[in-house]
Amino acid sequence: MAQSSDLGGVAELYKAICDHQPLDEYGADWTWGEYPSVDGLRQMIEADTLMIGIKDRQVVAGGLLTTGEEYPQVDWPHQFADDEVGILHLFGVHPKYRRTGISSELLQAIIKQAGKEGKQAVHLDVLAGNVPSEKLYVKNDFTVVQALTLHYDDIGDQDAKVLEYCI
């Protein structure tokens, strides 16, 4: 889990990801300062929901694990109570550290943490066409459940896929 002392490094990570998005063929289309923001990241750290990956003594990956049901319109193949489901958000890797294995390492650590917290499943969404992210999740045993249109407060309605990992 990220600590308050990691805030500067976490902010640098997400700013680097956002700044690099125009060069990426695929991406989450985040807007630095809006989503994510320093205040939002601080709140995530204080709530012990933000996990990070560190290489070369710097924060190079991050992911937010929340609890609850984020996708009420999805007919999930496995039914769990809202508090038994972890929702993965803001999963990203610094552009310089892509293709180094850190994404799978952090994803597995997040899944392990979810299990320690009593979660039975992890759910997430990926924008349609984001082939590298979808491949990463499927490689790590997530199952594509459904393609649908989701509303994101920062970017509006988008075609996406939802995935599930059963712990």
C-alpha cells in the first residue's frame, strides 16, 4: 500500500502517464488534475486503497482497489455481496517501465491484497480497443464478461468491457 510519504512519487507517476497519453495508441484518457489529482491521490493513500509498484527506488506503477459494486447493469457469472467485490481503478504503469513485467507483478499483488481483505472477486473495466490492457488482464486470469457502454464522469459515455477475476 502507498504511504503518505509516497504522495510525491505517486503524483509524478500519474502525471507522467497522463502527459504520455497523446503518444499512446491506447490509454485510459485520464486528465491530470481532474482524474487523477493530487488531492484524490492523497485521499486514496489515506484510505489505504492505493497500491504501488516500485523499481529503481521510484514509483513506477499504481492501482486503486475499492469495494462495492460499480457495475449494477452487468449480470456477473459469479454472484457476491458488494463488500466481497474489489473494484480495480487507475491501474497504470510509467511509460519508461512498460514491458518490464511490473504490471503483472502489481496486478498479482493487488489480487493477493483483495483476498486478504476477504474479497471473492475483483472486477474492472477497460475501454474497448485497449488491446494491451485487455491482454494483460486475460493473461492474469481475468475473464471478459461483457461489452457495454459505460458512463465516466470525466470522459462521458464510452464503449468498454468488464472483466472478472475470482479469488
